[in-house]
Amino acid sequence: MARSKQYNEEEVIEKAMGLFWRNGYGNTSVRMLEKEMGINQFSIYSSFGSKNGVFLECIKSYKKKIHRITEILEKSNNGVIGIKQYFYDFLEFSKDDNGKKGCLVTNTVNELGEHGDPIIMTELKSFFNEIKTLFANNLKQDKNKAQESIDKQANYLAASMLGLSLASKILRREQLEDFIETAFNNL
Amino acid sequence: MARSKQYNEEEVIEKAMGLFWRNGYGNTSVRMLEKEMGINQFSIYSSFGSKNGVFLECIKSYKKKIHRITEILEKSNNGVIGIKQYFYDFLEFSKDDNGKKGCLVTNTVNELGEHGDPIIMTELKSFFNEIKTLFANNLKQDKNKAQESIDKQANYLAASMLGLSLASKILRREQLEDFIETAFNNL
DNA sequence: CACATTTCTAAGCATTTGCTTAGAAATAAA
DNA sequence: TTTATTTCTAAGCAAATGCTTAGAAATGTG
């Protein structure tokens, strides 16, 4: 009954995600999105409503993408060893051609802080809490830990992941490994 | 021989710094700077050359401001205890009305990454290295440490500070304390 | 084929961006 | 007071921003 879309929405979002990941929200213009996504502004707006709409889909897509490694953590039963592995997995996951992308969620929290779109901020915080819960669940596998220390250590690890994400943008691989190794000496 | 400036450059930079600190570089416009600094665009450009020029002065001003607490660390001879105190001092230092500013240097590294103005990036990295050196110097005060472990631990602590800065923008005070306490457990 | 319906192209909208400029206002020195 | 020099006001510039729209091009269904 009518013409059909010449692009796949998931595919173009995947491309947009890369752009936001590298440049941040504010430094990515709709013109840049056009080029990267390979479709023009009309298509962008008819599919996603707004720049914000594109970004929201990118965050969702990011969550799916990173599920590749959160899934491993979820299924792990090695306690703190599994969490440490997640830190290393994250380094591989976030590696760019230059290895300087960090974590899209972390980057966005830092850029938009509390000023960002509420729907997006909710999405970001929920991701952060999911990760923290995964950490806590893994910590529980180490039987000798008190519940109280699990909460503290989950907070510690979650904040450390924020640090790793940021550090991965400016430190060398070797320094990042120092960080991870020392960070887990504490547990 | 001529009219004299009706504003003090240090004072207006101090105000600009607050704006950049809260909003980041990209989300701070020259119009916003006009209002906050209390002078108009002509004065901004004649004093500082460009938006980038204003920002560069703000970074320098930030370094002076934070010297209040780095100085304490510099003079401390409590080894790792002094560093831990610096983490707590930083939390106080970066506290806003809402307690969500983080560290201007860290925020900027995260926002601009490698895309930022080279002069500014150099300024940021030098600050990071100064802090790392201060950490290393303090660690050396604890006599029982091997040189090798000092390097590793200084890397660890520097990256942890990045984490604390980011975490301070989204976590509650109590969680930040969990982070600091656990981070220093085994040093 | 015919055509209703959707997607696409590309031009254009108002607003905001960083930055500049012409001319009025002020002021230290002669 | 006069005057040379600087600072200030406020208007304006081109380019970029997010978003919209009119009309051409395509296509599944009858």
C-alpha cells in the first residue's frame, strides 16, 4: 500500500550510538547524526521524534550491547573473582580504535548531571543500580562476608567502575591494570 | 591617560569558573558568561580573547583554589592517612548547594576527551600528574612499602580520585564514605 | 496499470552560537 | 580644560543549532 523504509531502525541507532559514545550528547549535532546514520533529518525525526529521542534509543541499545558482558557477570559464581573479570571485560568492551570511549552511561551522567532529560536520567540510574545489584549478588557468593560489608563493598565497586570508565579515557592500559589489581586487593 | 577597567579580572574569572564547573564547557554559552561575570562580550573578548581563553583562565584559577587542600596533602607526613584525608577534603571542596559539581578538571577531561584544545588538555594532564606525584610522595612516607608497589598504588589512588569525583555527582554522602573507607582498606 | 499512502529530498524556519564593530562614555595626563 | 586613549554599550555578523515542511519519488494493493 505504500513505500517501505529504506533503513533499519536498529541499525541506524547502532551507528548513532557510536557517535554519541565518542562525542557526548552536546557535541553531537543532528547534521552529524544524518551523516553517520546515513539517513536524512526527516527520517530521523519521523522515526525518533527528536534528538533526545534518538539518544534515548541509543542508551537502550547500549544496554543491550553491554549485556554481552553483564550476562557473564550475572551467570558467574566465582564471587569477587567474577566481578574482577567484569572490570577487565569492560576494558575490552569499551575499547575504541584509540581506546578512549569510556562507558556511554557514565559519560552521560557526567555530562548532563542533574540537568539532563528526566527520562534519560532515570534510564541511566537504573543501569547503575543494576550493575550494583549484580556486584552485591556476586559478593554474596563469598560465604564469609557479612551483609553489612556486602553493601559497603557493592558501593565501593560501583564507584570504582565509574572511576575505571573515566580513567580508561586518559590512562594507559598498564595503569588501568594497576588500578584493577589494587582495587581488588581490598576485598 | 585613559579610562580604567571597571572590573577585576580575577574576580570575574572566579565567577565564570563556577559556571563552567556546574555546566561544563559546551553547555556554557558566552551569553551565560556575560550574565554571570557581570561584564559584556566586548570586555570578555578584550580581556580573554575567546571563550576558550576564559576557560583556560578558569582552569588556572581552579588550580589555585584547590591548592587550599592539595597544600595540606603536600605538607602532610602521615603517609596513606594523609591521602585518605585528601579524599575527604575533596568532598568538602567540591560540595555545591546540591553537592553535585565533581572536579572541574575531571569533568573537563571526561567532556572533551582527546578532542579538547591541546593547551587546555596539557593543563589538565599536568594537574592530574601533580596529584599523582603527591600521592606517591606520601606513600613513600610509609617505610614498609616497596618502590614498585608505590607506583601501582599511586596509579590506583589517582584513578580512584577520578572515580570519587564522578561518584560525588550521583551518589549520596554515605555511599561516598563507603567508597573511601573501602578504598583505603589495604594500603 | 492505477492510485493511495508512505518515504525521501532538499530547502527553509527561528533561535542560538562564538565573535566583531561602530560609536558613545569615561578618564588619566598635559 | 583639553585631548589622547581606553573601556563600555549595544547592535550586528555569519555559521550552526534543533526542527519543519512542501513536493517529488517510490511501492504494495486493488
